[in-house]
Amino acid sequence: MQEVFAYIIGLGAAVMMPVIFTVLGVLIGIKPAKALKSGLLVGVGFVGLGVVTALLTTSLGPALKGMTDLYHLNLPFFDLGWPAAAAVAYSCAVGAFIIPVCLGVNVVMLLTKTTRTVNIDLWNYWHFAFLGAMVFFATGSLGWAFYAAIVLYIITLCMADFTAKGFQSYYKDMDGISIPQPFCQSFTPFAVAIGWLLDRIPGFSKLDIDAEGMKRKFGLLGEPLFLGLLIGCGIGALRCDSWKGVVDSIPSILKLGVTVGAVMELIPRITSLFIEGLRPICEQTRSFVEKRFSGLKGLSIGMSPALVIGHPTTLVVSILLIPVILFLSVFLPGNKFLPLASLAGMFYLFPCVLPITKGNVSKTFVIGLVALVAGLFFVTNLTPAFTKAIAAANCDGIAVPEGFEGGAALDFASALWCWAIYHLTVTLKWIGAALAGLLALGMCVVNFVRIRAMK
């Protein structure tokens, strides 16, 4: 099973997801030609996102590396990015069985009315598998590994239900869709708590800046495309050691600026392909499940957050946060991690935050900043476990480069739920595991009451 899943994960999302959604579409009653087209559109979306995010990281990487060398920064934890975590996740015993196990949990929760989300975002099951992998390599116990993965899955499904109504009302064309991805849902508590505090600061609640309003008010200056150009040029200039160096590097600085601006412009266009491909799958899945399971009305279909990362507020805040979080990562006491490969994952922080902030740029920026600062400490804390899992899995081509003490990924290890459940299970052991289980059970009870009240 490990070899089978290692082979499948090696195909990548661009190949694996079209196959999964084509087969799923046929099984639930969509005509083969239409199912194939939907699957291929999803694949094209993944290819496009892969190309654009790779363009961002490969362009920013040398500039950021130049900055670290210029200013003699000492951050010994290497950013491996999420692909390394996904590969490790599906290369261990937990990953080999995580999809059928989680689908079984999903069915039980549907039948017991503790969730209304049908999670078909199969690619992102690697998050649950990787948490299980870290617990397995830390404890040597498959039982604890699956326990941690299942607790995370239950909490994520409940969070998807709690945020579904706001998500569907805020984003266009997202009726009946929820986001059961633990990385995204880990920032919902930050959004609720910090948003509540910001609303009580005199004057801040009136600082209502939205990305579309910026476009109208500032014209070109408010466009994500132009903001990307400015940020890219700024980063390019900061790697130069003198004004003469800046002048000599003007061509490369401008190229970097245009590249970052292009990423800001292309991502919304690419995410429209996801929507086009997934809509028929989503509609037919809901209809299929409701027909075969009595009482399961008002279902939400769990989908990838890639559907909405092209929102203007997400793009603007993500690009603004990149230089800020890089600057802070250097000077934060105790932080040992410099985000590089994970920068493209910054866009996935906000899908469940924006419905809470109503797209307010200033509020979203503050929430993102606080969450990422906390996330840097989560990453630093989890890097030893992350590194141990990578070494133990022994995946070809995935290793911490020589000269670094460890490796991790911001777009997994900075997630609140992943960090908390790992330590509850591994560090606090029986007591912590009991607390994690009680938290999941408590959320199920709350969700059950909510679902019963919806009738």
C-alpha cells in the first residue's frame, strides 16, 4: 500500500486529481465525456497554479537568498515547502490508509448528524497523513498516529461546517461548498478573536478598506498587479549592497517586479478553471448523496481552497505580508525559520478569514500578520519532528540540505490545529490525547445541535 500511494503521489496533483474527479464523476452519474472534461479542467487548474507559484518562488528565491547573504542572517531551519510534506505523508503507513479511514469517519459523522460536509478534497488529505506521520515517527505507534490524524479530521470537518454559511454568502458562485482543509481552518480562530478585538479599538472599525474599493479610489495604485510590481521591485532593490548596485541591477529588479505582478494577475484567472471544473462534480455529488441517504439535506461539498485564492483581498494582503514576514522572521527572538519555498502558500491562509473580515484589507492584514508571527514559532517548534519524519520516510530527493539543522514547511507546520494536536498527543501523551479527543467530541456535539436546529 505504501508503494502504491508513493507512486500515486509521485504523479502529482495535476495528474492525480483529474483521474480522481473523472472516476468520481462517472460513479455519481455524470456522463463520461462531461466527467472527463471536468477532471481535465481541474488538472489544468493545478498545472496553472503550479507554474505560477513556481514562478513566484523561483523568482523571489534568489533575491531573498541574496538578502540573507548580504545581511548575514543566521536561520538554520530550511524551508522545504509543502510538496516535501505531501510526499512524506503518503510514503508512510498512515498515508497508505488515510483516505479510506477518513472517508469512513466522514460517513459515520454524516450518519450521526455531526457534520454536513462531504469531503471530496482528496488531495489535501495529505495534511492529516503528515500529522499522523510525525506522530508515528515520534512515538513508534500506528495507533497514536491514526488517532491524531482522525482527531484533526473531525475538528476540520466541524470547522468546515461552522464556517460554511459565511463562506458561501461571501464568495460568489460558492453555494453548497465548504473548506475542510486544516491549514485554512487553523486561521479561523485567529480571525474570530483578533477581529473581535479590532472591532473594539476606537476608529479601527471605521477603517474599512476593500481591494475593489482600492481599485476605484486609487486607480492603478490600487490594482493587485501594480502592488505586486512595487513589492517585487522593492525586494529586488533590497538585495543590492549599494546605490550603485541598485542602478546596475535595474533590469533584474524590474523583471522581478513584473513577475510578481504577473502572479497577482494570473492567479484569479487560473482559479476560474477550478470553479468551472468542480461545479458539476459538486452539484452531482450533493444530489447523489441526498438521494441515497435519507435526512441528509443541506449538504456542503468539501473542496480545495484553491477555488478562492484569486480573491483581490487575498492577493493584496498576501503580497504585502511577504516582505513584512520576511523582515520579522529575521528579528523575532527564538525564530529559526526563514520562509522561502512556502511563500506561495501564503495565499491559502485567507479563504476562511475573508468571510469573517468581509474582505477588509486592513483587518485581514493584521490578522494575517499575527497568525503568521505565531506560525513562525509553531514552525520553529515543530521542525525537529518534521525533520525526523523526513529522514525516517527516506523519500528520494527529499532531504534537508547540508549546512542546515532541520527542515519544515510554513504551509503545514504553522497551522494551529496541527501544532496543538501533535503536542497534545506526543508531548502530553495520555492526558493530552484525552483532551484532544474531548475537544473533537465537544465540537461534534455543538455541530449536532446546530444541524438539528436547522430543520
